[in-house]
Amino acid sequence: MNMTQKTERITYFVEVVLPLHLPEYYTYRVPFEYNDYVAVGQRVVVQFGQKRLYSALIRRIHAQVPGYQTKYILSILDDEPIVTEMQFKFWEWMADYYMCYVGDIMAVALPSAFRLASESTIAVHPDFAGEYDSLAAAEMKVLEALMNKSVLSITEIITITGYQKIFPLLKTMIEKKIIVMEEEIKQRYMPKKEKYIRLSDTYKENETAVKELFDRLEKKTATQKQLMVMLSFFQLSEFGKNAVLKKQLSQRNDLSSSALQTLIRTGVLVEEERAESRLIDAQATHDADDIQFSEQQQQAFSTFTHPDAKSVTLLHGVTSSGKTEVYIKLINEAVKEGKQVLYLLPEIALTSQVINRLRRYFGDKVGVYHSRFSTNERAEVWQKTIMADNGGYQILLGARSAVFLPFQKLGLVVVDEEHDSSYKQYEPAPRYNGRDSAIYLAHLFGAKTILGSATPSLESYYNAQNGKYGLATMDKRYGGLLMPEILCVDMKEASRQKEVQVHYSKFLLDHIQEALDNKEQVILFQNRRGFSLRLECEACNWVPQCKHCDVSLVYHKQSNSLRCHYCGYSIPIPAECPACHSTSLKMKGFGTEKIEEDLAIFFPNARIARMDLDSTTQKKRYIEILTEFEDRNIDILVGTQMITKGLDFDNVSVVGILSADNMISFPDFRSFERSFQQMTQVSGRAGRHGRRGKVIIQTYNPYHQVIRDVIDNNYFSMYKSQITERRVFRYPPFYKLIRITIRHKDEHVVNEAADFLAANLRQVFGNRVLGPEYPSVSRIRNLYLKNIQIRFEKSEAIAQAKKIIIDISNNICNQKQYSKLSIIHDADPV
Ligand code: ADP
Ligand code: ZN
Ligand code: ZN
């Protein structure tokens, strides 16, 4: 929105967003020489505070002289806006709704490559090959400074070079890959490499050569195996046009790997490693118009595309019912209309499986945006979202942060696994829900949203029931595949019959054995909560606690130590109890590590792996385990909720849920809903492509309603009983919750401030205010915590109430004795 004809000597001012926790926009003056160049959505460099420099975003341009002295903007960083008007509107809504400031959002929304500030640190680009001749004098000077000291902050560079207006220079140098932000080097994403096979250049697009090769191979018996390899290869590669995953080729029946090696050695085929995120062959190989829908899929599709369709549709489809295929067709329609598509997944479900599936249909129109990517890569995806029409991306696939991308003409939002609580961000602000924000974003664009799940959240299903959302149901698996058979083991009864060893029923063990005998795979699920191994003194019941947090330490076999899951504090295993000096310390609990160990005893020949929060702190390892399982190099996979998320394995015949009771009894108003979701989701991993799978649930409460509903695959029964409880006990979706957390290093101060805050809030909101209460973990990293909850009926004017809550909170923080107090607001906590 470049204002034309500004050259006449009018004094302009800009209001800018700074990437800081500040309640308002700040005004700066535009130097005359920039009059023609400033535009809303561009970055400018401004000074804020004593000597800090920041990249700020222009939100407004005007000519009203403010009643106070303003500083000048120092330089303009962008030729074109990098943030759209729509994004600003979205950020402003998000700040209001999630009770934070637009600056907080800017700080997480923009890839950090866009957030140069005086404290940003810069280093020489690792790939810079010393092409000094091409450098400008000023660039050379920066480089020299960096040669002496490998990392410098921008403030230091200014001091050394004496250049005040250095941001535009640094920005260009980053673009030219001469320097990088240091952060970039630290978090450089090491992409997973895959082996590919392609036709060598001699044979590529040379039909005669190929024909001669086939003739030659055909003639001799000795080369029959090579002929088979070539036939398979040609089939998979569309007659040599594409590269083929080596894995995929090797999976072909009776394919000889020595024949493949010979073909590579003799220069017919070439083996190459390629990074997964940078697929060279990103061309589409399939046409979404060719997908033939089942009747249920067709109905779901029509519900969504009907002229009277609601703007949001919930697709409730059992696992493997073909939801993804429905999304693909909807995406296809949007893309044909020239619209952009946002496809959200929970972070952990964002695997190459989904990415490849979309690329098969939409090729290089698909961009992927998630935290495994480096900030440079994210900046690239950002730019390609802006360039939608000019060779950019039309389909953006990502975890929740993809809602921040600069869409130009959004036409469709897909939120898969919409029930997943990892759509909600906990730390830091904005504490937003990716699903709900995406729905609002779609609304801004007049776009439509499809929410998909086999186990919808009660909130979404309620909206579908009362007509706010459309509803499509697919209760059968695609292709006539049967739903898994769900069996339940009564552990009380089994113990009586002496058919339980440690924590395992004979029934489950027998089924695992049977699967192993048939060369099928097994998944064992153990809920994380309360099941980690702890040390306990048998004499006095002493349990080692964290020094900094109010939790017990958890045993880690690998490091043979006790560790805190909140702050990482760890101690070696004590030889005796410090309280009573007894030496009889025992391990208590039933964690995934213990299960892995037990199984090795029961099934000494099985290949067993574990996937939980501890073994997957590195996401790379997570992907490796999945790939190994997919490639059938693992027989039994033990894991926490991580393994329930949207994975597609085709050889799993038994899924065991080791203890259903712990999930159900967790003290939270969502625990029945969550238990149902987790058990149903993990059940969905059984028998997806082969025969009917089996799910075995171990429980001491076989007649518990939730377990009955899981066994009957009866979502609606779970929904009905839960929705009644929510209404009676005043929970979502009938009420909106706001949680306020008060945090300080002194327990006294927390208590006093929390009481004071609650009293102030009660004066306005009466008995809607609950607490203060200690949360289940009341101290983390030496900070004490207390919670206050406020419940509003859905019909109430919550926007206004949120403003009042913030004002009351700020008033408390502004008092001297509370200056170090944090008050955290969380709208719609999950
Ligand atoms: P969901 O997303 O509901 O779990 P998927 O979309 O992954 O289900 O479908 C399950 C399997 O069925 C996949 O292998 C998919 O390719 C196949 N499938 C689903 N719908 C169709 C269709 N219309 N034509 C061909 N294959 C389909
Ligand atoms: Zn003791
Ligand atoms: Zn701790």
C-alpha cells in the first residue's frame, strides 16, 4: 500500500509493532527521504530504550503530529511488505483473545531470520567460500570484524565498523549467504537422507539404449534377475522418468539385491542420497481428479461442498476411513480455484508419510513449515507463501505455527486430528490453540474449514450437534477393512486365576507370541502419567524429590540416575535412605523402560524398541524409530501417547493397552474424554492394511463406561454421558475458562498476591472466580505457583471481561512489592 506522491515535504509518522511484550504501538517519524518508500507491513529499524535497535513492523502511516517528541526511523529493511493487513488483523484478534500483546505474537510469528535486533548475533556463513572480490567495501569491513572474532552481536559490529545504519547491509549479506544469524548455525536442521535409485544419464531419455539393454538382459539366463529389477524399476519410476526410493524397490517380491548392485556397478542405475525435505522430484505423479470415492467419502465431500454448507465442517471418520483422501479432493478444488490451503497437523504427526502423500498429488505446490526447519528455511517458506501466484506455495502443511504464514488468498483450512491437545501452545505467550486460531483465520478470509478426527473433541462435536458446524460421518474403514476386534482382560480375575506375571496377563502374552510367530508386529501402549519408575525406601517410604521442583525424581536406566522431568536436575542413585539410613531402596512403578526390559525376558528373540518422551528428546531419533518400525526392523514397539498419533503401519496385528485405569482416574475434567480418545486412537493402529487386528485392554474395571464405549467403538455414547457432566459441573463447551497463574520465587508472596488478586477479581466477577489453588505441581525451577480460574457462561461478553482481568492483574504487578511477580493468563486452557 505504497502511498504515492509523498515527495512533497509532508512529515509522516509510522506506528510500529516491536517484537516485545508491550501493550501498544510506538510512533516514529519518517525522514523526508524515505517518504516514497515506507509501506505498511515493511520492516524498519528503530531505536527503543537507551540504545537498543530492533526491526519493527509498520502498522500504520499517518501525518498527524503527535503531542510528544518522536525519534526517526533509522532505515527501511524491506522493499515489499512481508506482513499483510490480514495478518495484522489476525494478530490483533489473537492478542485480545489469548490475553497478550501484538508484540508477543510478532515475536513468535515471524521467523527469527526476520527479527534482526541489536542483540542478534552474527557469524560468517559456513558455506561462504571467501569470494572477497565480489564484496563491497562495507561488506568487507563487517567480514573482517567477524574474522577476528567468530561471533559478534550487531551492537558490537556497529562499534567496530562505526556504521550506524548497518541493518540493511546485514540483511543483504544474509541474503547473499555471506553471513548468518548465529542461531541458524546452532539449530541447523540435519535433514534425514533417503537412498534413491534413478536411471543413469546414459539411459535417461534414450529409448534406443534402453531397448538394447532390455534385449541384452532378456537373452541370457544369467541376467534374468537383473531383468526383473529393471522391470520393477520401470514400473515404479514411470518408465525411468523419476527416481525411486531404494526401500520401495527392495520391498518388491523376489527382488535380488545383488542384481540391483550389478546394475549400479555397470552404470545403468545410479544410487543417490537425497534429503527428505528437499526432494528434487517434487513433481506430482497423481491426479486428485482420479480418486474414486467410496459412498461415505462422497457424502462427506458433498456435505462440505454443498452451497448451504456451514463454514466449518467436522469430519468424524474412524481411523482408515479415508479422511485424508477427502482432504486431498477438497484441496484439489481449492487449488483449481487459485486459492491457498492451510493443512494443520499436530507436530508429532507431521511425518514424511503425510508430506509425500500430498506431494504425490500436488508436487512442488506443497510447502512444509515446522520447528524442525531452520529459521532460514522458515523464512524461505514465508516468502514462497507470499509468492503464491508466482511459483510459490499454494498448499502449506505445518504444525500450529503455520497459522502465522502470510497467506494471500486462503480458500481452505484443514485441521487433521483436531482433538489433539498439542494444538495448544503452553509457553510462551501467545497461549493459542492452533485449531481455533485457524478457524478464525479462515473466517477472516471467508474460507472454509474442515476439522477431521476419529475421536473429535467434545467442543467440536457439540458445535456440530447444535448446528454451528456441519457434520459428516464415516463409520467404516475404506475398502471394507474391518475395525479391530477389541478385547478386554479383567486383571482382577486374571490374578485370581494366577494368570498374571508382573503386569502382564497370560492372554496378552499369548497374543504377542502368536503375532511374533506370524511375523506380525505389536504395539504396546502405556500412558505416561504416574507410571515412571521412582525409588522408594521400604522402611520409611522416603521418595527422593527434586531440589527445585515439587515432584519426585524419576529413575533413568541409561544414565543410572534419578532425574527431574521439569527442570532436568539429577542425582546418582543413593546407596542408603538419607532419612532412616536403611539400604533397602526399591524401584516402584511401571514405565516404558521397565516394560521394554520385561519384554526382553518374555520374548528374548524379538526386536523391541521404545518411544516416549525420554527416548525421543531428539526428534531425529523419533523419525528413525518410526522408519525402523515401518521397515519391519522392530517387532514390538512400546510407547506413550506419541505412538497414538496418526501413524499408518501396515503389519500391526496386536495392540496392547497395558493399563487403562490410570488414564481414567486422572483428576481432570477431560480425563474420560482423553482416555476414550487415546485408547481409540491407539486401537486404530491395529490391522490397517492386512487382516482384522486385535486390541487387548488390561484393566481392573472392565465394566467402566469409558472402557465399554471404547470396546463398542461408540463415540456417541461417550459424548452423551460426558456432555451431561460438563453441563452440570459448568465446564466447556458450556463455559469458557480462563486460568490465571501467579508465579514468584517466594511462596509467601505468591500466596499473598494470589489472595489479593482473587479478591479483586471477585469484586467484579463474583462467584465465577475459583481459587486460588495450588496446581498439582506447585513449584517448578524454584518458582512457586498458584492458580485462579474464572468461568464464564458462553453467552457472556468475554472480550470485555478479559480486558478487565488484564487491568486488574497489571495493577497488582505495578505495586512495588510485586514487581518480580509474573501473572500468566491462559484463555481456554487444555
Ligand atoms: P484416514 O485418514 O481416515 O485414517 P486414509 O485416508 O489414510 O484414512 O485412508 C486409509 C487407506 O485407504 C489409505 O491407504 C488410502 O490410500 C486408502 N484410501 C482411502 N480412500 C481411498 C480412495 N477413495 N481410493 C483409493 N484408496 C483410498
Ligand atoms: Zn528410609
Ligand atoms: Zn526439578
